[in-house]
Amino acid sequence: MCAIVRYLENKLDRNGEPREFISKKELETYLKQTPEGQDGLLSISGRSIDRSIEELRSMNVNIKYSHSYKGYAIEHLPEDEAICQEQQQRIVEMFNMIDVMRTDHGFSKFLHFEKRDRLGTQFLMTLLKSCQKKSITQITYHSFYKEEENKLVEPYFVKEWEGRWYLIAMDKSKRALRTYAFDRLKEVKVYNNQTFNDQFREEAVHYFDHCIGIFGSNNKKPEEVIIRCSKRQAKFVETKPLHQTQTMCEDEDGWTTFKYKICVTYDLLKELLSYGPEVVVIKPDRLREEMIDNLERSLCLYE
């Protein structure tokens, strides 16, 4: 499956659209030429290709067959299926990584991973099932600022941010939406015989519509945020937008102006501060003042 994904992905243009459709015969020829195929590690036939494609489709990889071109291609999903599109891209990336790591051609000394603690992903399947079945769940949680404690929650969905996973859930004792980091979960217990009403889940999903990161809007209204980035930083912001509302225009002095319609949150402030002298906040005034205050307090530490 990894080799099929890799080959079809290489046939996409810069916009993610298929340059050509690949016939089953061409796929079969390609698979036989791969290191796995030459080593006899792959079962290569028309039927095995059919099975692999169906498995990939079951994992939300959008592989389409064109009767006109008599071939297969990975296709983008419509814009209103953005979440599924993101899932598809992530699955393709994971297959590429698995493909590299499971084939022993001496790559390990050239592949350097970021050193990090466990992400708590051992709870991922359990929590996703509890979200799906609307099961009341007890988590044992140890935050950075409090002692370890048990919490009874209504799990709504799981969110990723900066390489970490978070559970978005209703704290039943406080009747408030909370974010729980997977790496601080100690234990998870699902009460399958106790379910919750689904009425707040949709509200929880939209809680992050106008925000970046894992701190929601908290009833804040989105507002216009304008920043200016240096030529160097603008390239990074352009290719990795802060938010889907991002628009941009190049200024005459070589800097670039970016505009957003978002809520001002801690995660936004933290992200902009990380750009250092490569960014200037134009508006709103409150965010501009917070940037100045943080930079001045940082500077005091060096005096």
C-alpha cells in the first residue's frame, strides 16, 4: 500500500491535482521495480492491487478511477470536506514514513527524529471510541499547575496542535468546555452504559473556528488582525498560514502584510512572539500593546 500511495502522490502537480492517471498495468510494473518488489516482499497482481486500493479508500485516501483515462489517481476532496482532506494528507504522509522506516536499506543513520516525550497516543483509540459512542468517561489528569485528579467528562473530539494531541471535553462538575493534553493523562476509564446528550458537541467544534491553537474563543468575537512580516518570514507564513482566513499583499518596502479574521488568544500571541523582529502587529491595538509589553519584559531580563 505504501508504494502505491508514493507512486500516485508523485503524479500530482504543485496544486495537488493529478497530472496523469495510472493504469493497473503501470502500477504492477512499478511495484515490481521497487526494492520491496525485487526482494519478493510484495504480493503483486491485479487482485492484490485492487485489495490495496480498497484498503486505502477505507482509510479516507481518495483514490479515484477514471474510465476516460483508464487509470487511478489521488484526488483532492471538495473544500467543504476540509477535515477529511487533512486526514487524507496525513495518512499519505504516514505511509511515506512507514515506507522509509520499514525497509532496511541502511537509512537509519540518515534519519534523525526529534527527541520528545511520549505523546499519550496509547489513549487515542479509547478516547475516539468514547467520543463516537457518547460515553461518559473518567480521566486521571495531572496538569502542570495542580495535583493529579480524577475528572468525569463528556468527550467531544480530539484535536492536534504542534505535534501534541488534546481531548476537547465538557467537565461535568463545572459544566465548562476544557482541553486536556494526552501526555498528561494517566488513566482513562470509559462508562459504556452511561451516555451524554450530543447537543453541545457542535458548539464545541465551532469553538475553535476563529482561533489558532488549543485555546478556544471563550465567547470572544473574531476581529481583524493585521501584521507585517519581513521578506524572510513572509515566505514561512505564506506556505504555512496562521489561519484559513489569511490574505496577503506585498508592500513596496519588501515587507508583506497579512490580514486575518480571528480571535486574539494566548496561542496567537505566543506564535507572533516567536517571529521576533521579523513581524510587526498593526492592529488591533490591544494585541499590539501585549506584544510590546512582552518584548519589553523580555528585554529587562538582559539588563
